[in-house]
Amino acid sequence: MAPKTPTRPPDAGPAADAPANPSPARAPSVELGTARPGTRPEKRTPKGKAADPVTKTGKMADAARAAGDFASRMSLPKPRLPQRLKRKDQQAGGDRLRPSAPIVPPQSVAGRALTLVVAIMSYLACLTVGSVSVVWDAAQDWSNDLVREVTIQIRPADGVDMLLQIENAVTITQRFAGVGTVRAMSDEETKALLQPWLGSGLDLDTLPVPRLVQVTVDDPSALDLAGLKQRIEQDVKGASLDDHSVWTSRLAAMAGAVVAGGFGILALVLFSMVLSVVFATRAAVASNRDVVSVLHFVGAEDGFIAREFQRHFLVLGLRGGIAGGVFACICFLLLEMFTRQTAGLAGSDQMSALFGPVAVSTPGYLGVIGVVFLVAVLTALTSGLAVKSQLARID
Amino acid sequence: MIRFENVGLRYGMGPEILRDVTFNIERQSFQFLTGPSGAGKTSLIRLLFMSLRPTRGLIHVFNRDMATINNKELPELRRRVGVVFQDFRLLDHLTTYENVALPLRVLGKEEAEYRSDVIELLKWVGLGERMHVLPPVLSGGEKQRAAIARALITRPDLLLADEPTGNVDPPLARRLLRLFIELNRLGTSVVIATHDITLLEQVEARRMVLADGRLSVFD
């Protein structure tokens, strides 16, 4: 089929432009209809080599200038080569562009919902970290207080002078290194201790009540506790030394269980957040199917698409994580203020007796910061993997 | 450049959409792909764009046997093919400028490198004044020209246009056709899939006619 020359369209530009360049309306009579593999090889990409888009785009721009008459036919401003520099100046003002928008649309209903989910999960995780921190600190305080105090108990026995035994125990104990004060509890103190069970007006001489010697330890590392125990039990009749190790070990076990439970809850919260992110990412990829499709046909690699989504979800995760972390910190501060304000009330005192001052320590706040970043990184990694898996299915 | 030999295509266990399709697309050639609706034009375009693999037959794309091309190599080959879809497929949250610059962003180019070229191309296709506008505000013709500019920004070896005049009025269809002719003059092979007879009558070029899954080529 021989090429024919189409008639000049009625909306063609002024005839004065036509001689400057070959008219595209006349082009088919020369160019169309036959393949010309060897024509203008300098414009083609060599076989088997990747195209250089920048160079090619530059050529396109040159060609665009050459096609000025074509632009004029479309009632467009005619690009002129000498004006290029002037145009660059104009671009600084007239063609001012906004910063490139992210390829994955930042705002969507699914995105806002996921930000809220991540914020709630982060809040719960931060609360867990804060609670674990409070319990851990309290357990440390309990252990330290107990290790710094030892009690000698002297049981009454027939034919034994209790006061002599007490004095003997005090003397022996004071000789040991690391010991601070050694104080035998007075009759009045002993009566006060027994008063809740045996009532007032108690006569200690008529009852076989053991007597206590309270020993404070200045330097636990210097004190030979085993040696002291042996000497006391050997040289003081009816005496035994209680270093509170049973109570300490029980407290340590309880604190360990609470901390382990806290980490378990933290792991569950993070796991459920990961699952939420996986589902949300799949939904996001599905709702941005057109974006993925366009990226595919403009030649984007799967890694590029996954990175775009990952960047989107990293920002989303950081936003949600920071929101949850800040809200948790506000709760910690409010709780601390509340416990200080209610100091002296029965319930508050009970709480303080058990946990000390209810306040999250610096490691607790550092843990909150760690959780925020962990949440953001987990969100980004999870979304990246989910997107890659989705893309593999699309391919 | 592209060579199809006895290519057949079916979706799943359905009937064959394309049967024994054989043709070449040479460098700097211009051809129409036509046929009635449902004849398989879009499927053939998708095969040309490597988004489908044939059920049988051989396809050579840029001297590579498609059967030996793995998924990791596809993006690089796709960058040598520009596609203009009937529904434009512009991203609504990106401006016209950003949509056209998208293929260069995908290539990892810095904006300073391509800004002037993108602006110049937009001016060439008559969208110089509309570069800051989001696609929902553009008219059908402007969207079509933006889609064409996006397909051309990396200067592909082959331009595939699926019903490029399907959503525009006849005068604009003529303008777009002249744009394709000019692109072909500048060195790009062009395949226009259309069933618009008036468009075919305006230019005498190679015609590939699909009917009942079979392709007839009229040079």
C-alpha cells in the first residue's frame, strides 16, 4: 500500500511556519508505511544495550525545538533555541514547581486507620514497658533493702540467761567486717510487735517469746554472712540468723515472673501490630493498585515499588509510634503526679509501701523511645515484605 | 525489533484469543492495529508490552526471546517501550509535571537533571500552562497528551497507543495523530491500536487487522 499525503488539516498553523521544518502533516508521504531499520541510526539505541534516557531526553528536547512549527499548529507557543537560557531564568520563577510528591499517596482512609492502630499498639507496648520498669525498679529496691538487713533470733530455753545471750550475739556480730549497727530490740519494741496478736499488757517473762537483734549491713560485699551465721549458731544458745534469703528469692522470682509476663505481653502487642500492618499493607497495595500498575509499565523494578511503599509505611509507623509513645509518657507523668498528690491516703500509702514511689525511671522512658523506633522499623519492614509478596503474585 | 511467530494466547482454559499471529515491527515504522471490539487488540498490545506471556509461539523483543526473559529483566526492557492507554492511567495525586517525570524518577534521576527536559516536552505537547495541575482537572485531550508525554519522556524505541483517540473529539484526534506521526519522524516506532475508521483514513500506513483472533497485515 503506497503512502499518501494527507490533506492539510483545517486547524493547521500559519503557512509561514511551514518552511522552517518538515510539516508533520506531510510526513507520511515520505516516512510512513515502510519500515526503515537503517534510518538515522545515531538516534537509536544499540542492540542489546540499555537506553540512556537522559541523553535521549535531551535529544527529544532538541527535536522538540526543531518541531516548532508542529507546536504552532497546535496553537502552542513555539519553542525557540535562542530563548533557552531565558527560559531557564523564567523557570526559576514562572515554572516554579512544588517539591515532588511521594509516589504512594500519603493520605488515605486506610492510612489514617492504620496510623491509629499503630498508635494504639505503641501506646499499649509503651504502657507495658513502663509497668515492667516500675516493677523491676521496685524488685531491685526490695532486694537491696533486704540484703542490707540481717536479723538474729534468740529463742528462750530453760537455764539460759536471755540477756547474756543477747549481749553475746551483739558482741560477736560487731566484730565482723561490713556490719553497720547492731541493736537488740528492747522489751517495749518486742511488745509493740506482738501487740496486734497478743494484745497489750504483755509480760515477756511469762511467755517463751524469742528476742530479736537487728543488724544493718554497711557493705554487703565485705560481710562474711556464712561465717557470721556459723559463729552465732555455734556460740549463742538458741540463736539463728535470718538473712531474708528465702523472702528475697521469692520476691526475685515474683519480680522475674512479672517482668517476663510484661515482655510476653510486649511481644504479643508487637506481633498483633505486625499482623495489623500486614493486612493494612495488603489493603494499601490493593487500594493503590493503579499506582503499582503505572509503576510497572513505566519500568519500575519490584524493589523500587517496595521501597516507595516502605518509605510511606515508615513515616506512618513513626507517626503512630510517636503518638502512642507521647500519650503513654503523658499517662506516666499524670500517674506520678497523682501518687504524689494522694500521698498520705491509705490506698496510696499501701501502693507506695509495695512499689515505692510509682514513677517510671529513665530506663523506662528510654524503653518507650526504643518501642517507638521498633514500631516504626517493624512497620516499614513488614510492609516491605508484604508488598514484595504482593508484587510476586501480580507478576 | 519485535517479531511474533505463530503466537497463540488463551486466558486460563478459555478459547484462544489470538491464533497463529505472525508479524514484525521494524525500527522507525508506523502501523495501525485495528479490528472489531473484542478482537484481541488490547491482548496483543499487552503481549507487545511484555505484561502477558504467550500460550504458544515465539516472541522476540529487542532481539531477546521472550521465553528466556526472567522477571528481573522485564523492567529494563519495558523502559524501551512507551505505552499510552485509553484510560490514560495518570496518577491523580501527582501533577501533570510529576506524572510525566515519573519514568525518570523510577530510573533514579535527580529532578535537577530532568526538569528542563520535562518542561520542554510538556510545552511541546501543549501542556506548558497545565504542568502544575492535577489530572482530575485536565480535560480528556489534555490527559491524553500528558499520557503521551509520559510515554515519550524516556525516548522509547517503541510507542504503543491503545485507542488513543477513544475519548477525544475528531479535531483533537487529528492533532494527536499528527503528534504520533511527528514522533515517528523523530525515530520512534509507533503502533496505534484503534477501531476508529476515520483515523485510519487520514494516514496511509501499514495496517494490522485482527479478526477472530487471526492477524492480517496490509503493507
